[in-house]
Amino acid sequence: MDKLLGSIQNHRESILQDWIQDFKTGIRRRDLIDDQELNTQASDVLTAISNAPSGATLENFSAEGWQPLKDLLASLSVARAAQGFTPSETATFVLSLKSPVFALIRRQNGNDAGEQFAQFSAASNFIDKLALHTTDNYIHGRDQIITRQQEEMLELSTPVVTLWDGIVALPLIGTLDSARTQVVMESLLQAIVQTNSRFAIIDITGVPTVDTLVAQHLIKTITAARLMGAECILSGIRPQIAQTIVHLGINLQDIITKSKLADAFRVALERSGRKVVRTGQRAGMAAPIAQGD
């Protein structure tokens, strides 16, 4: 075990106190982490360094003996990504360990400039590697969080609504891509099975543009629904979208299309053997109900 690592292990408590004191006087995100949690993280990092097995060196951070420290920094990075810290703030936490370690080196090698320089370099390189490892894991953890949030947003943005017994509607908002189409298809097919619906209305009023790719996605979804025994009606066809579909030569002849969701719902009611009738007048307003089986 190298000399500097031995000194860090022997003076762990004094280094920790100096490190914690730097936190108190420095700039940190008090809105994201309290003193107790910050102190615990610092203590855990120093403990992991102090518990390095015999033969470990600061120069060989890739050695198996440093794996517990790497795992600790990885979990810390992911936690900080979830808390809202930036990559630089997360790396700064590790880099701030340099100050108390450099102070220890100066105290122990005050009259030996050559030894001071050698230990400064070794400590700086080691802590830089810790910070880089922390940043890499922060980015990986943040990417996982973003991916999970995107998946959750996709699920939330594709709600299937039961309009009537045997009639469901899927209002789409935003752009359709391959990933979202898969979620849309799965949500619609699952709703058709659960509700035993014979009619499914896909409303694209909230879809800004329809190009060839979007149309293909819609056709795939409609085809899959038909295989499940449900007839699909496409609503929300605006004049601009209609012109685009004609210009692109997209074939929607076998698909019932309507400009409004209400019109599509009326068609679904009629095809299911129901009709809307008025039962009376109240405060000048008619109260329609659906009749049928």
C-alpha cells in the first residue's frame, strides 16, 4: 500500500472534519440536500477509501480492490441526478476532497518539496479519476431517468376512453413516431380486449401534421384493431390534413374518416344499432340519450 493512501487511512477523521468544514463555508445546494445527508455521503466515501484492501494504490484505480468505492460513487451519482443536481455540482463534491488531502500532505511533508509534489500529483490524479467516474455514472443515471420519464409520458399521452358500451376512443396529441405508435397500438388493443369493444375511434385532432410515416403508423394501428374484431373510425381530419393526405397519395379509402369526434361517435352509435333521441326540454336545452341494445 502506498504511503499517501496509508496517511489518508490513518488520518481519516481529521480529513473528514476538514472536508465537512469546507462544505459549511462553501457554496452548495441547501435546497436539495441537508447537512446530515451530505456529511453521511462524505463519511461513506472516505470509509470506502480507507477500507481499500492491502496492495491497493492510488495510481491503479482500475484495480478490483476499488470496486466498492466505484459502486458507492455510482449510486451517489444516480441519487444526485434524481435529486436535481447538475453534473458539475456532483463532480465538485468529489473534487472538494482535494483541499483537506492537500492540507494533510503539507503538514506531513513541510520540509520536503519533492515529496510534497509527488504526493500532490498522486492525490490530484486519484481524485480526478473519482470525479470522472462520478460524472460518467451521473450521465448514465440521468439518461435512465429521462428514458423512464419518456416511457411514462408516452403512456399518459395515450389514454383510451370508453365512450359507450362497446365504443372506445383514443385521442392522440403530438407527433407519432415508431416508439409511440407501439404504445398507442398496445393501449388500444388492450382496451378493446378489456371492454370487448366493437368500435374504436382514433382522434387525431391534436396531431399537428400527418405525413407518410404518420399515416403508415395509423394504418398499422387500425389494421391491428381490425384483427382484434374492432372497426376503427378516424376523426379529426382537418382541411390541411386532408389536402396533405391527397397530395401524398395515401390510401385511406377503406377507413371511415370524420372531421369531428362527435361525428365519429354518432357513426359508431348507428353502426352498433343505437340512435340518439331527445327526451325533453329543460331550461331551453335538449337532453339527448342513446337508445339501442
